[in-house]
Amino acid sequence: MDTKITLPQALKAKVMLWTDVSYHDMEEIDKMQSIPDLESVICSVFGVDLPEPKRGVLLELYVQAVLFCRERSFKKEQTSALLSIIKSIHEANIETPLNNIDQCFKYCKELLLCHSVRRPPFSINLFSSEEVNCILNYIHNSYVRHYKLYKYIFTPQVRLDLSLTYSGIPDQDESTTKDSSAPETVPGKTDSSPQTQEASIAEPEGDTLGSKSELKSLIEKEVREQMLLVSGQLDQQMKEIVDQHSRVLKSPPLNHKAKK
């Protein structure tokens, strides 16, 4: 029975049949043996126009992929397809500074599936099942393991500016100051000495300073609790990422066989 393979519409639209690197480009790449020459040709083919260190990191990613293909004796069309796959995974990773490693790894497996099963016009069998497993391990070890470094270099940094606003507290302080600053009068007795007036003014100022100190302590306590909560959540997320990577390493390799 023929196995039916369904792919997302967005993925079908992005199936790459050596469009990033043409056959002529691959001939030029195959002629180059030294690393600087490879970087020069790849920079021209992909149009890499980035400042350092982005330029050097991206060129090294592509050069290592070409060397990997040479070690495996891949054909020109296989090398071209793998370069396009790595380019697409990298672009998907740096689209956002947020964590999208699961989506990128799933996208990688779908692209490999598109290039390992003959289902025209949406897929082509460029790679065998053994080559797919080898490529998947290579991408995982060379890119997915270090995806945070690529994301840090190629995406804008996100900073959190925390500001706290408490409504009603300034009015409370003003009303307290006004009430406390009013001198206490006794019927039939008045005291207008300077010492008495200074004492009556000093008392509300001390109360105001005390209330501000208590408010400051309360705010610091709340901020500490919030920071501890956020830190705990980040630690939990890091633990989940490590667990996911461990499960990926322990999962059985892909075994795609095209059935006619």
C-alpha cells in the first residue's frame, strides 16, 4: 500500500530544489580547496553582506557544511540542497529573539523529509534514509546544540525596564502631613512660643519619614519576591530545554523508506 505523506502548505511553498545554490555555483565551490577561497565564493553565492562577527560566524557555518558534504562524498545537488536547508533553519531561528528551538528542529526534519521521499511536485528523493540520519545528527550537533549562540549574535537584545507606580500613595502622604501639621488647640488656652511651634512641625516630618521608610521596605520586598519568581521560572525553562535535548539524543533515528 502506498504511504500518504501530508505536509503543511507553508512547507510546500518553501521546498527548495537547489534554488539558493545553482549548478554553476556548485562547480565554483568544488574548485576551491582552501578555507579562505571557500569563504570568498560562498560569500558571493549567498550575498553575505554583514558586519563582523556575524559575517564570520555565518560563513563558517556554510563552510563547515560544505566540508561535511565532501567527507560524505555528496553530489553537487545534495550539497546544494543541504546548504539551502541549513540557510532556512538559520533564518527561522533568528526571526525572533524568543525560544523557538522546537519549531526549528521540527522544520529541519520536515525539510529533510521533503528531500528524501519522491512525491512530486512537493518532494524529491535526494537523500537516502542513512544520509538523512547522518545529516540530522550533523545539524543537531553543529547548529541546534548552539542555537542560543546564533540567536544571541544575530537577533536584537531584549531588555526589561521595570517601573513601579503606586496610585493614591502621594495623596495619602499629603493628607497625613496636612493633618499632622495642624496645631492642637485647647479652648481658652493659646501657646505661640517658638519652641512649641518647632516641636509641632518636627513631629509630622518624623512620621512622614517613617512612612516613606516603610513604603521603601515594602517595595524592595515585593521586587525581591518577583525577581525570585522570575528566576525560578527561567531555571525551570532551562531545565526543560536540557531535558528536550536529552530526549532527542536518546530518540531512535529516523528511518524513512520511499515506497513505490
